[in-house]
Amino acid sequence: MSCVVSMSRLQAIAVRSVIAAVAILSATLPVASAQEGFFFKDGDRVLFLGDSITEQYQYSTDIELYLTTRFPKWRLQFVNAGISGDTANGGANRFQSHVLDEKPTAITINFGMNDGGYGLFNQQSNDRYIEKTEAMLDAAKKAGVRVALVSPNAVDRRVQDRFKVYLETQKEFYAPLAGSAAKFGFPFVDQYATTRAALEKMEADKADNVKPFGDGFHTSSNGGLFMAHAILTGLKAPALVSDAAIDVTAGKATTNGCTVSGLSGDPQAVEFTRLDDALPLPIQPDWVSLLPYMNDLKDLNWYGLKVTGLASGKYAVKIDGEEVAQYTAEELATGVNLGNVTKGPIHAHGKKVFDAINDKNKIVHDRFRGVLMANVPAWLADVAAERKPAELAKRTEKIAAAQAAIYEAVQPVKHKFAITAVK
């Protein structure tokens, strides 16, 4: 009997120890690692399917940039299967050859801009759109591939008068999509509603210089980020890059997603070294005017710095000796987002990665358009069919090498931070 009691006590102690260990571990995990429900996963081969808006490589590249900089330890591959002028009908017809044959693990489907016809609502067109959309979802489900179904961006009625009608047609035309996604157990992102609300805010603000869609529906450079923000937040992307809180009085740092070392200073000057787990998105100059209509990226690109115990006044934040921003002591005590700065060594690091992704995607596009979709005369069909696998393999090898170089380049490095009073 005593032996049984002793074992019970040991088991109880062991259980309590495990629970305590799990609690400690959970409390120290970065938010980005603990994010539940995010659509994309480590090891994914991501395929973007859609029409000309997808083939622009704007929103797709910005999503890729986010995933690469936010998760530098992940290993992802990216394929863009957008075709200008395409519809859900075309997507369904080529779903095997352009999608499933590419062996993706995660797909975003973004059709509907052309399907709606740019005019009044047409029930027959809508029925065909939903039928073909669900055919793609069904095929993906049977193949065991995850899909994020996305409604198109809202058109900008400020740019073209005809879009005042089409904007309302879009609302009715895309309304069944949520039900279609739920039918197959896939997430749905209502990009239309998100972008429309922001566009209406631009109208109310008379922000005529802010145009994410240059012709009213195709993306400008900032429009790519506009779409990427709507899609990523809709898919539960983590907001946190990293966060560092510096207590000058106590001489200590509290961090999440980074480490701080070498902390020293006084109420008018503080220095420390920071090593982050990830990089913030490198904000481009033409993105800045659109930031207020994307929640200033607080929900997607939070690279936080908080400093308490400083004397009143204004302070320069320098990284590796280069000033990147100025804030008051009160602003720093509340916490600022350095993710939105447009200069400095961390921004330059992210921009280098961005440029490498764009260069790599030129090869991706050439592989898709120049080889996979290549049209040849009938009398060369046999020769082309024989050579195509070798040509695809050659370009796939180039893409893989470029992707490997990107992951090598994206790894974070230590930076020296200095917060000094501005005289």
C-alpha cells in the first residue's frame, strides 16, 4: 500500500513539473511562433492563381516578401500562375496543368474581376463563376491542397465613372464566395469589403493623390501592398516582427522576438545591441501615403521599441550610427513602431531581400510564360513536348538557387541602437 501511495506522489510531482515547464515555455515564446490559424506553413510551396492582377506580381510579391522576412527560418517556394484576362472558367480549365501539376501545398485563388463583366449584375455570369470556383475548390480538396479563396479588390470609382456601377455589382457578385469556401472547409478573405472601406475613407478624406489602383482596378506599387495587407491579415498573419522595451531607470530590457545585450546609458542617452528573429517589411517611399489606410501596418509589421525613464525632450533613434527617426520621450515611453521607417541599415537589409525576390520572380514568370505556356506551331509540337521537361527543369534549378540565396540573405544580424537627446 505504501508503495502505491509513493508512486502517486511521484506522479503528481511529475505532472506539476511538466505543467510548470509548459507554462514557462509558453510565456517566453514569441508571438509570431505562437500564432495559431495562420494559413501559410513552413515548407509550403505557395501558388498564386488569378488573372492579370495576379500576373502583375505586385500583391503576390509583397506576400512573398512578408513571409520571407517574417519567417527567415522557414523554407518556402513560390509559383505565380496568373494570366491576364483570365476568369474562374479559365482557371478551372487549367487547374490540373497549371496548378496541381506544380505540386503546391497552399494556393490563393483570386478570380472575379473579369468574371463580373464591369457592368450591371448578371445572374447567369454569377452562376457560372460560382460553379467554376467550386470546381477548383473541389479539385484542390481531393488533391489534399489547402486553398485560401479571395474576393477581388474593390474598383476605385474615383478613377473611372463606370466603376460607380461596377463597385455595386462586385458586392453582389462576390457575395456567394464565403459560402463556397465554407462548403469545402477553406478560409475566405473578403478583400473586396476591406479595400472598399479603405477606398471610401480616401474619398471622405479627399485623398486624391492616394491611388492604389492606377486605372481603377490594376495595382500600382502601393496597391500591391494594399492587397497583400488585406489578404495576409484576413489569413491571420502575425503582426509582430519583434518588440524591445528598455527601462533606463532599472537598466534592463524586456524583449519578444529579439535579444538585447550591452545595455548602458542614462536618462538622456541609451545604447544597446539588438538581434531580431525576423526583419520588418522594408517600407518603400511610394507606400507611405497609403499607410493610414492600412492601420499604419500595426496589424502586420510591428517592429516595436519602447523606452521608459528618459528625461523630457526629443530623441534621435540611430541604428549603427545612422539616424532613422526622431520621437519625444513621451512617444518612446508609449512605444513606437520602427517597422514603418524608410531608411537605415535594417531597412536596407529588407530592401536587398525585396530586390532579390523581384529578380527571382522574373525567372519564375519566364518559366511559366516562356516554357509552360509556350505556344509552338503544330509541326514543332513533338519536338517541343520532348524538350519542355528539360527546359522546365533548367529554369526550376535557377529558381531554386535564387531562392536559396534569398534565404541566406534574409538572416537577421546584430545592430547597435542609440537613443540620444536632440539638442
